[in-house]
Amino acid sequence: MLFFVQVKSIAQSPSGIKLKDYRPKSIYKIPITKISKAKFPVIDMHSHTYATHDADLAQWVKTMDASGIEKTIIMTQFTGYKFDSVYAKYSKYGDRFEVWCGFDYTGYPNPGWVNHAVQELERCFKVGAKGVGELGDKGLGEVNSEPTPGYGLHVDDVLLKPLFEKCAALRMPVNIHVAEPYWMYQPMDSTNDGLMNAYAWQVDLTKQGILNHAQLIKTLENVVSNNPKTTFIACHLANCEYDLEILGAMFRKYSNLYADLGARFGETAPIPRYMNAFCERYQDRLLYGTDMGFDPAMYATTFRILETTDEHFYEIELFGYHWPLYGFGLKDSVLKKIYSGNARKILHP
């Protein structure tokens, strides 16, 4: 779950500046497109419980109206009373939000724990859960769900199959986060392309039992392959933005796999022509998502990247990277699918 706050940068002398404080400003006199509202209706398939007070939630809905966000998927990762509490708060706004639950790993690895987990999933569904997510494994197992994390339990573990089968029966899509951006696994030195974010979020591969990037992607492929009736969403482009052919190959093999763009606009905007071609080819599998709070400027930046061909602009405070960004310039037919068309195919009626 990511939430960014913009901070005003201060000019500094290069003699003492640190790379983390580098804040370039574009000198190019080129077109700048101002977008405050998406070109077509949007379903945000990746968000969280950012609004903790009623006033914040009311403001979020106003921002959604102004930005063209028709519906937002709230992935709580919760079960039990915590899920019920969040559902009660967000369901007051009817169809504007969908609230998804997690898996309850209470009792794992003792025999019979999964029976309880399936029962809790059914209970959350009856309360109002329309999907499951964001399940999360950054190497040590399914640690995102509350109240009990599933350390050592990876998504392709056979023990989880009854839960995924129940999701299929209930038509509950499953959002899965595996791994992290690739440079978080690379050496933290001057050759690391994403050093500033990588250093803050680096993955410690020396931890006992931790899976590396390729191993985690394999767990994702395994669970998608082993559960063909369940709809899966690989969030953050499966953290394969460094080599999207990995994700593309899975798209071609598995019709039950989708991916959201959430919190990976900064990673993909430096490669606009490639992203245009990728979105064109896999336009039926990609979903709009944010995972970055609910500030109007955040939404506007994502729209600018998807809709325009603007060049060489910076959003360092939003994304944390010092490189310039470029718009994908997606055509209308592709935008409509990514913004909401694909989401409508998989959301619970």
C-alpha cells in the first residue's frame, strides 16, 4: 500500500547536493497537456483504505466525481471484524466502492486450518466482499492478510487450492502482489537505475527461506495455471516492468490472468513507445489502478501518462525517481478497455 505526499523542493548547489535531493526541472518549451478528468469513465482496480475518517471518505468521493472515477476497488487484506468495519464505512456510498477481503491464515500450519479459512471467506462474501486482495508475497510468504500472516506460505502452495477454488465458485477475482521492482534486487551502487527507491525498498535476499524475483514470478504462474477457473490480477504489472515480455508470455498462455498498472506509472513512463505497443497488444488484459492515495493531482498524472504524448516531464515527489516521464499516447479504443472495459468483465455483478 503506497501513499505519497508532495513536498516542495529547494534548489541546492551541486557541490554538496546528494542524489536523493536532485530535483531537475525541464527546460524544454514543448506542449504541456493539463488533464483533470479522464477521457472516459474509470474503474480504479487498485486502492486501499486511505480514507480513515468520514470527512476524508466524503472528499474522496468528490475527487472521484471530478476526476471521472466511477468506482474504486478497496483492497483491505482483512478478514473478521476488521473487514466488517471497513465494509460498513465504505458501503455507505453504494456502488462507488467495492470492498475486497483477505485470507484468514489463523491456525496455519495446523491440520484443518484451511477449512476455517474457507468458512471465513464465505462469511466475508456474504457480508459484501466482492473479491480477494491484495495478497502479498515479497519472498517470505503470504504476509499481507490480517489478522494472521501466512509466513512461508506461497500462493502456489497446494494448501491454498481450496481457497482459490472457492473464489472461482463465488466469482471473486484475486489480486496478487508478488516480488518487487527488479532493481530492488540489484546491487545498491552507482549502476542501479532506480537507486533512490531501490535503496529504500531493497530486498534482503540473505534472509532464510526468502524467494528471489524469478522464483516469486514462478509461484504466480503456478497458481494461475493450477486454478484455471479462478480470475487472477497480477498487481503492479507483476513487478515485471523491467521485462514485460515475462508478463506477456503469461497473458498468452493463461486466459484467466489480468494485470493492473497500479503504482508502476513512474517505472513505465520512461519507455512510452514500448508501453504503447504493449498496451495495444494486451489491451484486453490490462486494468487501470493507482495504489497512491486519492489526491486529484495523482489521478491527473496517471491520465496524462496514459492519454497524452507529452514529453520530458518530472513527477519526482509522486514517484520518487529522478528520470523524466513521457506519455504513452494510447488510442481511444485501448483507453476505454484499460480504464473500465476490462474491469467490467471480471467484477462481480
